[in-house]
Amino acid sequence: MITATELHEKGFHVPRDLGELRTFLQAAMEVEHLTIPVYMTGMYTIRPGTNRTAYFAIRSVLMEEMLHMTLAANLLNAVGGRPRVGRAEFVGKYPAKLPFSSDDLPPVPLQHFSPGALRTFLRIEQPRSMTPPPQEGSGWTSIGQFYDALRQGVLQIVDREGERAVFPPGREHLQVGPDDFYNSGGEVFAVHDTKSALLALRVISEQGEGVSDTIWDSNDLIFKEERTLAHYFRFNEIYTGRSYGPHDRPKDLPSGPLIDVSWEDTRPIHGDSKVADYERFASTSDVYARAVEFNSRYAALLTSLDRAFNGKPRVMALAVPTMLELRDRAEQLHHNPHPDPALAALGVFASPTFELGRPQFDAAAQAVDADIALAGFETGEPVDLSALTPATGETFA
């Protein structure tokens, strides 16, 4: 399979064959994942008990990004690819460049809850209707453009090669289904043909940018769930401090009731901090040890997803307690002043760095495989995680 780097050098385009389609779908998983640490950082730097509307709005988007990554994995498996998540190359180095994006889109940084962070969120989720079309030989300028290219690629390759060649039989066991996936704003479903592939791409695109030049997603149309704002517009409500009215259009400012947003109720961070920066102060602060452990557990999360996407879909259940653990570990870091006295004097707090290399993934693979052996995860049987973690009664979604 051609690498993403090699394909990127050829410029953004509609994938022309199965090899390119698989590479683009792997890149789609990377695009969805790169947003998760960005949104986690914005959410967990909110001071507890404040900005509840903003907190839950960001969390709802984060959970749907997990859904999108899973649907992209199902589609990649359906066309004969192999999702690769549990490896260092999958994790961007922040500030991170979104795969195949235009140079007009700056790298995405880690930022605390602030107007600047919301502007970054809005640029990530910006609808096609608000975005200039990509220039020939350049990258996409909206995620919707990226998924539209995937849609066109699927249709053209199926038309040329035939559906059975594009969606070979015998890969059903690789699909993550609704029984494997926790609730996160839309049901996950198996992908096995052109129709289900196009539906997966539609769900991902419309939850992000809205349906047919509206501010709404398509959860009501597809899943018979309550209609909700698309990601861009959920974020714009926070940014403007005002909710949308039922008849507002995408280019309108929200016209509904005010939303209480207090930008000062945040813990400022230095988004470029690295574990090596914390290590310099390891003798006087435990931030270094906490940051190292956070990265280790984040590698465990991605390794669990890798196992789930490669033949063990029930292992998705491990993501729930791991996400709860990461929440707690992130909040512990954000409660600590930055170990650098100069930054601490400016009111800067510590934060996760999301630096993952091969050593973290090698260790995570052993830990996750041990957890899988303890939990069992037999298809059709209830998942019992009591052997792995004490019951808290909490759920992330």
C-alpha cells in the first residue's frame, strides 16, 4: 500500500484505485483521531463546576469523533484494508498537521479552554459552504471536502472494478457493530457494500458540518434520534455565547438565548510542553511521572482500539474505563502548576503532552492483551470488566 507521505506529495485528489482508497481511509482515521487530544485538552482545562454547557458540548463532539474513527475503520476493513492505530506513526506531534490538508490550514495545537481554542475547533469543523474549494495540487480546505473525495472514489472504483471486488466477502468478523460500541451520538454499524459505505461517509460528514446547508446533523433522519446541531455549530454557540434558533442558517449568527460562558474559568497551559521539559524538574515535582503515565495509558487506549478494529470488536469495551481513567489523569495534571517556576509564576498549569513512541506501544500491547485474556470478550456474551477495574458506576458517554 502506498504510504500517506508518498500520496500527499502527489496532491489531494479523488482516490483512483483500491490502494489509494485504503490509504485515504487510514488517513481519515488519523484526521478523526488528531482532533481527540485537541478537544480533550479544551474540555479538561475547564475548571470543575463551571462552563457546563461548553463542557458537555465539547464532550459530545469528542465522543462522535470516536464514532467517526470506528466507522472509518469499518469501511477500511470492508475494502480489504487493515486499520493501524496502535503504533507511533498514528499519533501526530502537536501542533499537528491534518493529513492531506491544505497548507492554508495551520497545524492544530493543544490549547486550554479559550476563545483561541474555540477558533481552532471551528476551523477544524468548518463546513464546505463556508470554505473555498481546494486548489489543484493542494490539500483539502474542509474535512467535508476530504470525505466527498472519498465518496467519489468509492463510487468510481466500484463502477470500474465491481462491488464484489471492492467489498470482498469473508470480512464480516472485522466489523465493529452496535453491540460492541458504547452510545455516542449515533449508532455504529457494519460496512459491507457500497450503500453502507456511503452511509458511513454521510454520517461522518453531516455530523461535522450539517445537512444540506443547514446547522443540523442527520441523526434524526438516519438513526431516528433527536436532531442535534452539527459540530461546527455546537462550537459556534460556545464561541459566540448564544444558542441557535430553530430557523437560523449556517451563515447566520446564533439568534437564540444567551449561553453562560466564562473564559476566565480555565486552567491556562503551555501547549508546546513536552515530557522532556517536565523531566528537568522531576526532583521537585511529580508532574513528570504523571505525564509519563498519562501517555502510557493513552497508548493503551489506542492499542485497545487497534485490537477492536482488527478482529476483536468486543475489545471496544476496554475503551470506556480507559477514557474515564484518562479523564481523571488529565484533571490531575491540570490541577498542578507547571513545574517550570517561570511558567508557574505566569499562572500556567501542567498538561498531558500526548507523546507516544514505540516503547509506550510495546508496553501497552502487553497490558492490553493481558486485560483481554482476563475479560474474555466472547461474542454475544455480556462484557465483564470487574476483573480489570473496580466498579464505579460511572459512564463516559
